[in-house]
Amino acid sequence: MSADAVFLAAAGQGHDWIAARVPHQGRMCLLDTVEQVTASDVVCTATSHTAPDNPMREAGRLGAACGIEYAAQAMALHGALVAEARGVPPPTMGFLVSVRAVALHVTRLDDVGERLTVQVHSDADNGDHSIYTFALSAEGRPLIDGRAIVMLDAAPLVSP
């Protein structure tokens, strides 16, 4: 399948399809829908921030910094789709190496009633590490943004 076909096929896919491509399952897979994918970008939506049983809630609240996990899951999804487009096996375990220039425009996500839009853009990718910029918004209102470095396939570094 061509890269364009991989990216086009992803658009409109839902939670279960996403969960099959990211490390988190069940309620911990926070993204609902893939809106758009290109070789350098993915846009997803989510409503899990309003769920009372969101596993990231603490004392009934979901702090804005939890938005980094939403972005990280979109990055993992993007990495899996780029691997598929390249015809190579998807990463099996990645991790967030660092986050920088994070701006929290709100203090909480659980009181944002609108659907979240999660956008990530790959600024650089060497096949092993990627640098992403990310932004979460709701109805165009900025909620959180920043930059992240991710290791796409950390499985070889994990000892049994």
C-alpha cells in the first residue's frame, strides 16, 4: 500500500483502530478518532477528558499537563502509521524522552466541555527518534502546546 493510501485509510478511524496501533488499551487509550494524517502530521480528537473514569484523573480532576499524554499517544499513532507507509514493522514500545517549551493555557482539561483536537507535527525524524511539536485545543481555543522528543522503538533497550 502506498504512503498516501495508508494515510488516507487512517482518516475517520476510531478508538479500537487507534488502540491496535498505540501502546495503551481500553480506557487508557485516550484518543477517539483520527481526523487527518500526512507524512509529518496527525490530527485526532478525544472526548475521554470528560469521562469520570478517565484513568489519569486525580481527586476527580484532570490536570492540563495530562494533555502531554494525549499528544504522546498521537505521536505513537503517527510513528506506527509512518512505519506502515515505509513498509517496516511498527515500533513496539516507545517512550517520551523530553518535553520542552510546554505552555499550559488552562489548568484543567476535565472542565473543557468541547471535544479536544490533538495535533502533532514531526519536525524531524531519523527513524529512531522524532521531534514533534504538539497542540491541544477545543473549538479553536488553545489548551496546551509544546515540543517533545520521542524514541520510537525503545524495546531493544528494555531488559527482560
